[in-house]
Amino acid sequence: MPAQPRILVVDDSTVVREVLTFILRQLPEFARAVIDQAGNGAVALNKLRAARYDLVLSDIRMPYLDGLGLVRAIRNDLGDLATPVILISTLGSEEDVRRGLEAGASAYLLKPLTPRDIVAALREFFDRRRPASPGP
């Protein structure tokens, strides 16, 4: 992750977007991040076409283009297989999670989440992605 990562927070709720942005700012690794917001997947897709992001956090249930459609568009239409896309949703059945991951999501978090849950999930996700350091 670059020193000044770019993050896109996508949710049709302004309150949720603001809360997620606030939580991200509490993490030292994201304190200097450029954090953009989008109210639905269609707006997010336009932002992703215009700029490169290091992380996308997205709700699933949104008007115009939902989170699953957004993930598919990122992976297929934009050909971006590298950017982590983390879905955050109230849809929590095994089938919902499977659909999200099959669409190309990097991780799937279930609402309701506390700020501590989000911080822990993000740290766990990025720890898993970090290459192991070489031993002595």
C-alpha cells in the first residue's frame, strides 16, 4: 500500500459513508489516505475509470448499480484483478457471501459492524496479503 493510499467508500447512505471514512482515518496506515465517496455503484465505477484506488469498500444494496455489479465491473469491464474490494452488507447467508466472493470481492463483512470490527477486519485482511518476511 502506498504512503498515501486512495480509498473509495461506496454506500447509498451518507451516514454510513461518513462513519466508514471516520473509522479509516483512525487507522495509522490510512491516516494520510485520500478517501473518496460514492453513493452508488454507477458513480463509483465512473470514479474508478478516472482514477486508481488502492482499496474499495462497498455496500451491496444500492440503486443504479449494486455492489455485486460493481465488483463484476471492476474485475471484468475494467480488468482490475488487483485492487482489493471489500463488500460490507446485511446480506449474510452462505449463499450471499458465496455470490460476493464469486463476483470477485476480496472479502465480505457482515453488518452491523462496530468500528472495532471494521478495524480488526481490515488489519486481518491486509496482514494476510502482506508477504511473509524472510527468516534469518
